[in-house]
Amino acid sequence: MQTPAHRHGATADQRPRPASHPNAAPAHTPGSNTPGSEPHGRSGTAVALPVAAALLYGLWTVFVDRTSGSSLGHAWLLGLITAVVSGVLGLLLVRVQPTLVTEVRALAYGAFFGTAIGYLYSISGTAGHTTLESVRMGLVMGAVMFAVSLYIFRTHRTREPHGEHRPRRAHRHPHPSN
């Protein structure tokens, strides 16, 4: 039977780990509310980070919109809306990231960050900003985030949700030149 990880080319480390191993999965029984028994992606940190980032993004939106000349009420309403939307999208990304291959996960983070920065650039209200400049800024910042996320995901393979990414297999037939 193929899991989503196998369909995308990644394979999970199928070796059992002893309970004393630092990366061993905690025992989970249905209905237990013990610490550490939460399913992957629903830990306190997995929820707290997107929520905190959404709150900071909402406050940043308030600051940018207010300094561009909007009224205080409009700026706070826009900040609240962007905080809620980015928080929901961030939680959704954290929830689905274990099913994504490394490159797709990095692309998702790049697209999310690029869109957020492009939107802030578009509401900044500085004279001369066009939609194309906002798109360009979003694409550049999204590409930077893609590169950084890909680097982090590739260099921290022990934290990969589906094990090592495309491990190398030994060749069945040695190369004729050997």
C-alpha cells in the first residue's frame, strides 16, 4: 500500500525506534489527553507560531495602512481582517505540510510569504506604486523565502515528516568503466 509520501517519491524511515530514542513517537491511544499525545501538526507550537505570526502581520498591516494616510478605524479593521485571513491560511499550511514533498512545501511557504509582502507593498500608498511593482516585490520576496525554506528543509532532514527525501539506492549493475 502506498502512502501519500510514497506517491510523491519520498520514503519514510520504517525502522522501529526504541522508546528511549529522542525522536521516538510518543505512544498515543485514542481518547488519551496526556501531554505529547496530540497528533502531528496539532501541538501547541504548531498552533502558536502561525497565530503569533498572524497577529504580528495584522499589527504590521495597521502600521503600514495608518502611515499611508488611512483613518485609525480603517487601519485597525484592515489589520484585523488580514490577521484572521493570514492566521487561517497559516494554520492550514501547518496542517497540510506533513503531506507535502520538500520542494512543494518550500514553494507553499514562498507563495504565502510573497503574497503577504506584495499585499503590504500594495497598501503602503507611496506615490508611484503600481500593481506590477507590488507583484514584482511579492515575486522577489517569495523567491527568497522559497530558497531559504528549501535550504532549511533540506539541511534538517531529521525533522522531515516523511523521512529522508529520495534516498539514493545502490545500483544493481556496476558501471562498465569500473
